[in-house]
Amino acid sequence: MASLKEMRNRIGSVKSTQKITKALNMVAAAKLKRSQEQAENARPYAQRMASVIANLAAGVQGADAPRLLAGTGEDQRHLIVVATADKGLAGGFSSNVIKAARERINSLIANGKDVKIIAVGRKSRDQLVRLYGDKLVRTFELSEHKTVGLHSAQPIAELIAEMFESGQTDVVQLFYSQFKSVIQQVPTGAQLVPAVIEDAQATESATALYEYEPSEEEILETLLPRNLTTQILAALLENQAGFFGSQMAAMDNATRNAGDLINALTLQYNRKRQAQITTELIEIIAGAEAI
Amino acid sequence: MTGKLNFSLVAPEREIFAGQVDQVDAPGVEGDFGVLPGHAPFMTTLREGVITIYEGNARRRFDVKGGFADVNGEGLTILAEEASEITA
């Protein structure tokens, strides 16, 4: 049985842990608000980009379609991009994304496909290196820059485009965490290459007589790599918002658990102290009676 | 040539400008162009340069680093790679 002093120390240490988790919770809440705004601000660009590409793609079909849009016509070499956070203390945030990616990778390998992996975020690298060290092409760390922005997405998109152009890959998929709400993030796999065009987005204006400067094909050629960047940026921003949401929830839980523990320990401590006082009193009374 | 032009200038990180204007001048890859209300459908990529927005007597100028312009029945949309207002 621990002594009173030991118990006091224990309560003190749980209290300071609680202070830390509480502070981290508040920091995450503040950052969540900002990254949510950021993710929302980035949405109009991505949407316009998607609808413009849908319009253009409707006009350019068949053999002259750029390869980023049409694909190589093969399905052998797969590139999987796994985007997670750089830091931990966010519950199962990164693990969930990696789990989804791992299922996909394993099923691809089981089907005899060649798989290459790009890891974005330190957590993703740490886990994937262990499992698929030989397949990892490169890792990107997000904390090189203070905020997630175009400068974070650009190098990733460039590497993907380069690998695709040089024939190292046929299909590119991106795994990230979709931000549904503060408490719900859904690990998602999205196909980047060949580009997925949603038919519904091709509005009536697609049939209108457009004038193109330069040609449709050339516009698509410049637009598609840019779309890649935009999609990656959107995913990174969602990831960031999701990370802070997840961290906030995890830290909230930790703070509550620490509170419960403090209550239980304090009760135990008080009981023990009372028992000691009672014993001392009995000793004194017994001593006095003996005289 | 009646009414106003619906114009929005969007950068990857945020929407920079959205509203009704009289005229927009932009730097296309094959030469600068101006868009007035009721312009025919038109699509072009942009080079580095300056976008000028005319709104009554007021003018606003934005620096852009490449991008893409789309004119359709609903108005003009510019997707800029990077854009910032010139304040001078």
C-alpha cells in the first residue's frame, strides 16, 4: 500500500498531465477553426476547376485526349499516395488512413500488380517504411512549411506527374481523411490519374460554341497537372482540419479521464488520511487510559 | 451590351474577388483581352501579368501568375495560380 506522500505525488502528476491535455485541446480547437476556414476557402477553386475540366473533357475524347485524362490504357503499375499528419496525439487519425491504404495495397499485391508508395506526413512514413520499405518511393513532410498551402501540394503533384509521364505508373490513388465533422473523419481513397470526370458536372454550356485560345487540347494539357495540384491541396487541407478535430476529441477524452482519475485518487487519499488520524487518536486514548 | 458582368477571381487558397463589374482586362497567353458583359463563350490560359477590373469609375488591379479564364453565359471566371491586389 502506497504511503500518503506517494499518493500526493501521484495526484500531482495526474493533475499536471491534465493541464497539458487541456491546453492541447484548446490549441487544437483554435487551429481547427482556422484550418476549417482554409479548407472551405479552397473549395470554390476546386469546384470551378472540376467543372471546367468536365466541360473540356466532354469535347476532347478518344485518341487525342491527354494521357493524364485518359490513362495509359493499362492497369498494372499502381502508385498509392498516403497522406497523414506529421504529429501524433490525435487518437486513431493517422492509423485509420493507413489502415484503409494498407487494405488497398494488399489487395493490389494479391492481384499481382506492381505497387509504389509515396508517403505524405511523418506518421505515414513511419508505419509504411516498416511494412513496405522496398516500395516506398519518397516521403514528404508537411512540417517543412508553417502552414499547408500550395507550396506543400506542388512538389507532390510534380512528382506524380513526372512518374506518370515517364511510364512508371498507370494508376494513381490518393488516401486521405475526409473531414465530415469535428468528431467524424472518414478515410477515403480518391483516384487522381486517370482523372475522374463526373458527367453531371458537364453543364449545358459545354454544348455552347466555345472559342479556345490556344486549342482545347493545349488548355487541357496545362490544366490537368494543375488540377492534380488542386486535388492534392484540397486533400491536404481536409486532412489538416480532420487532424485537429481528431486531436481535439482525443485530448478532450484524455482531460476527462484524468479528471476521473484525480477524483478516485483524492477519495482514496482522504480515506487513508482519515484512517491514520483515527489510529493515532486510538493510540493516544489508549495511552491515557493506561495511566 | 447591357447589364453587368459577373466576375469571380479565384485562387487555390481562397476566392479573391466576386461581384458585378463593367469590364475586365486580362493577360491571355496569345495576347491581352478585355471582357464586357455578354461576351461570347471563350476559354484561354493566362500568362503572368495584371488583371484590371473596371467598376464604374473605379479600377482595381491584381497581379496574377498564370492561370485560366473561362467566359460563359453566366459570366467570367478566372482561376489564378497566384493573385494579389496591387495597392498603389
